[in-house]
Amino acid sequence: MKYLLPALRVELLKVRKSKVVWITTGAFTLAPLIAGFFMFVLRYPAFAERSGLLGAQAQIVGEASWPAYLNLLAQMIAVGGILIFGFVSSWLFGREYADGTIKDLLALPYPRAVMVAAKFIAAGLTCLLISLYIITLGLLLGWFVGLPQGSLDVFLQGLGVLLLVTVLVILLSTPVAFIACYSRGYLAPLGFVIIVLVFAQIIAAAGFGAYFPWAIPALYSGIVASSMALDWLGLMLIFITSIIGVGSTLAWWLMADQH
């Protein structure tokens, strides 16, 4: 703790002063705005058509209710979170190479494992705060639209799914850190994130999404008609993927030749 807290404070200061993270958060704001718009159109289709928000021939399938809305938010976090949280991890680890500050970090009298842990904790906290912001904004928009079928049980169940999906996606962002360190930059980890998103869609469509870690949060959130229950196999796959990401990143910092 003697070294971890100062290192974590520095990483969180980098996040707070970074325009990249704030711009990324702003881009993710589109998720609850789009979800709220869909619910508004479903709730008041005649008004949306008269005001020009929806064309006469346009149709949006679904129902305007709190369960459906919370389910939609969970799906957006499950899919969009892989991209957004992966971007945060790639920035926190890749920026040191892109900005040429990696040599300054390695010259500090701090254990390298502490610096890696501080970066992972900062990435996790940042992603969690972004998700809480998205959930809070989504709840406010749902209240503004006046969605029906709201009850304590519905909110507790929906928020539980949202938080669990958030944690799962955060765990799946750890391999991105290793790709950022190995490639010494941003582009390769972002390409990795896009590739796993594409493969998640393809593998889930083929019926094998339960065996591909990056497809599990989306399936659990109900992105398909028959939502998958989160079993021990899915949790184990995600946990192993996260451990591999953390372990490989730590090994890279400890043993790789740093120039």
C-alpha cells in the first residue's frame, strides 16, 4: 500500500485530466439517449409521427416498459462497453509508449507490479464510473418518458443485471492492456477490440456464444430472444480471460526488454 496509493493517485489524475477519456464518455452518452428515444417513440408513437421524429412508414418493434428499457440498457453496455472500456484500457497502457513516458515510469523507485496494478485499478474504476453515469442518465430518461411497469423488484433485478454486465465487460478488457503494451501504442489494441466484437456477433449467431468470453455478457443481457443464464462455465471463461490479460501484462512489464 505504501507504493500503490501514490501510483493509483497519479493514474487517476491522468484520467481526470485526459480529454480522451472525457470524449469517450461523451460518445458513450449516445447509448442511453438512443434507448430513451426508442422508448419515447414506442410510448407516444402518434406524437412522434406528428412532430416529425418518426416517419409515417417507420416502425420500431418492442414495448415501452421499464423491464424492456433496462434490458436494452444492459445490451448497450454489454456491446458498447467492450469498445469503450477497451479504449480506456488501451489508452491507460498505450499512452506511455505513444508519449514516450514509459522510460520515466521504469526509472521510478517503484515496483513494476505496483504500477501495473495501479493502472488496472484506475481502468476498472474509470469504467465503473462511466457505466454508473450511463445507468443514472438512463434512469432519468426513463423517468422523463414515463415508462410503465416500474416496481422495486423490476428496478432491483434490472440494476443487478446492469452492474453484473458492467463487471463482466470490465474483466474482459484486461487482454487489451497486454496488446497495448506488446504493440507499444493504441492502434493494435483498438483493432483487437473491433475483431473480438465482430467474432462475438458471428460466434453468437452460430450458436456457440456461450463458449466465447466476449459474447457472454451480451447473451446474458438478453440481446437474443432466448437470453442465456450466466452459469459457472461462462463465469470461469471470463475469469480465465481476465487472469490471462492481467498475468501477461504483468509478465511483459517484469520481463520484457523495455527500451
